[in-house]
Amino acid sequence: MEFCRSQRVYSGWALLGVCIALVSVQPSQAGIACPVMLYGGKIDQGTVSVSFMNRGKAPIRELGLSCTPLQGQNAKRSDCHTEDGVFFPGTPYTISFNYPGKTPRTMSLSLKTAFLSDGVRWTSIHDQPCKSLKVTNR
């Protein structure tokens, strides 16, 4: 009888240990929160300008952007620009780049990757996605 009671206590502790392990692993599976807020943009004569802010705690060293034209049936998302620099948290920035190919009148711009100064690489595929930005030539 004493053996059964000790077996139940051991099983209870084992179950508690598994539950704690699952709870502690849960946040890491959710991915890294989006480190950038895109808040303004414009298309002017083939040049795309986008304003953003680093919402994270670490400076960002590289941003990779994706563009999706919003007119036409064959619109596909593509990598359209990579920007290197040091983008500090809480500071607004504006970058400009030439759109590869024929410039659409309206496009959706989104963050694809961000390489942070602490060595972390955020990706839209594996981490929490960022809100995209609609950019027009108006």
C-alpha cells in the first residue's frame, strides 16, 4: 500500500514538472514580436519612401522589405529593398529606394526580415507578423 501512495506522489510531481516545462516553452514558440512599425509612405516617380520606427529594445542593423503591387491580377509579393544602418529604438526614420521594375500606383509594403544588433534575426515567416503599409503615388 505504501508503494502505491509513493508512486502516485511521484507521478503527481512528474506531471507538475511537465506542465511547468510546457508553460515556460510556450512564449518562445510564439516568436519574436514585430520590431518595426511602418507608418507612412509614398511613391513618387519610381522612388518609394517609407517612414518607420523601431519598436523593439535593441537597435536594428538591417531591414528587408517586401512589396506587393495592389493592381492587376498577377500581383506577387517580392523582395524590393534591403536597408543597412543602425536604427535605434523609438526614433522615426524615413528611407527611400528605387522600385525594381515598373512602379505600381499602389502597393502593400511589409517587413520581411530585421537583423537586430544583439544577433537576433526576426523573420515574417517564423515570428509574429508586422502590419503592412499601403503606399500610393498620391
